[in-house]
Amino acid sequence: MSGACGGRVVLVTGAGGGIGSATVAALRAAGADVVGADIAGDCDVRLDVTDPLSWQEAVEAALARGGRIDGLVNAAGVTHRARIDDVAIEDFNKTLAVNLTGPLLGIQSCLPHMGDGGSIVNVCSLAALTGHFPVAYTSSKWALRGLSRVASMELGERGIRVNAVFPGYIETAMTASAAPAFLGASIDAAPLGRAGRPQEVAELIAFLVSPASSYISGAEITVDGGTAAHGGAKLLSDAVRPPAAQPG
């Protein structure tokens, strides 16, 4: 990817850690001029993705780099693990505000400064392909999937591409807060048999931001070790798999 994003000005949210931080590093390695934004942590500009005024400040910081914005990566997100029978409406709405309204505000804020060849990447989740039990998180990511599809259709005539990536179990601070049993079950469900790394998602995002992906728009790409592909059938396959032969 070296040089693939040379000269492109890219705004990345959620840059304080996890996939966002790895994306900033990957884009810079590819030659992009990156503004990393987050509400906390090590970043270039403070950004509350739920606040339109905060978005204006982040966009101004990006415009100071070159007078335009070539790429937007909506990587900021929060999780909330309450199930459907006990989720509080306040927590449900807060999750939607960050995971759905935030990306919408970002798109609206960047569009006036983004022209032909622009690229938007929304970080969804494997939860947006399944009936994952955390109802607020899953609902927000399904909605972000819908937003991504609408945006790819509406913005295509401007030459702006919109794609969505769907990480599975990736080793980040967010996933580290999950129960150990969840990590074990996630690894069991992945045919590759391990958790993913933030850099593995970031490299895909950098490609989607780069001109090398100039005819890819409206795509939904999983980065999940093969988990989504089997649709739960791995459980059945493992149940009837013959025991592995012992060496010797």
C-alpha cells in the first residue's frame, strides 16, 4: 500500500484506539495526510461525533491540510451489551447516536468539501449480518449498513464511493471488555481459529480509501476469519468431524 494514498486528505474518527488508530497508521504509511479525530486519547483533533458543531471543527482541521477532504473513515463506535428485555431506552438511543447519527453527521459535514474520487468507509460489524444479542449495538450497526447502502447510491453521481467493512472479533479495548466465554465462542466460530488484529481491518480500509479501489462502491466486506460465510454451519460441521489422527 506504500504511496497508494499519496496526497489524499483523510479524516478518521475513533482514532484514539483500536481499528481507528490502526487505520490512521495504515493510511499514513500509504502516503495520506490524515487527521485523526476522537473524543479522547491520542489524536489530532477532539471530536464528539454526535455534535454537529464538533464536526465542523474536525472538518476545518482537515481542510487546513489541503483545502479539501478526499476520504472519511467512520470508525468511532460504542458497544452496549444489554439484552432486549432489559436495555434502557437512554442507552439504546446513546448507542444509536454514536454508531449511526455520528456517521451521518460526518458524511453531511464532509460532503461540501469532497469531490469526484472521494471515498467514505463506514466501519460496521459482524453484528450487522446477524441477530447478535446486544440489541442496541446490533440495531445501530444494521442501521449503519443501511445508511452505507443509501449513501453509495445517492453519492455515486458525484463520483464519491461509499463502502462498509464488517469486522468480526478483533483484538481491541472494546472487545477485551467482553466476557471470556464470548472470546472463546467467537474463536470457535471463526474457521481461521483466532481473533483478528486491528491492522488487518485497517489495511482493507486504506485500500478502499485509495484510488486503487476506484470502481468499488456499495461493497460490504467482512474481516472476520470466515465467520459470516458459514452462517452457523461450522457448529454442525464440528459436531460430526472425525477426530484428528494422533501423530505417530
